[in-house]
Amino acid sequence: MKLSATATVLGLLPLALAESILVTFPSGTPDSVVDQAKQSVKDAGGKITHNYSKQGFAADTKADSVQQLSTEFAAYNPTVEKDMTVTIQ
């Protein structure tokens, strides 16, 4: 079972919690599975630092494709914005 293997790996987190990780699940994964994975991280001494709730992607594309994308998927009200580095002073 994949969740058992994931829980086993996440169980080792306190030993090597030197770096941040991202955990993602495919669309359609039951919320209960995601909640179980988050709980496994907590049980292993980890901390949930951000919960993602939107599906999306980054892409390199031609400028004219941006308008096409916005128009083609208008019924789903997509947000299409320039990907850029954000800095604070």
C-alpha cells in the first residue's frame, strides 16, 4: 500500500529534517488521504508550513498563447499571470 510506504518514509523525518519538502497528490486524491499524510508528518515531529488548495502549473509559452489560454478556458475563470521572481528589501 502506497500510504504505508509513505508513512514509513515520513516516519524517518525527525532523523533528517534538515530540509523542506513538498508533498503533492494527483487530482482526485481523497482529502482523507492528504490529511493522513499531513498527520504522519506531524506525528514524526514535522511541521506543516503551507497547505496548497489550488491546482495549477507553470509554463514557458509564446505571448499569443496567453490570450488563447485565457479565452479557451474562460468558463473556468483561470488566473494567468507572469511568473517572476519576487524579492523584499
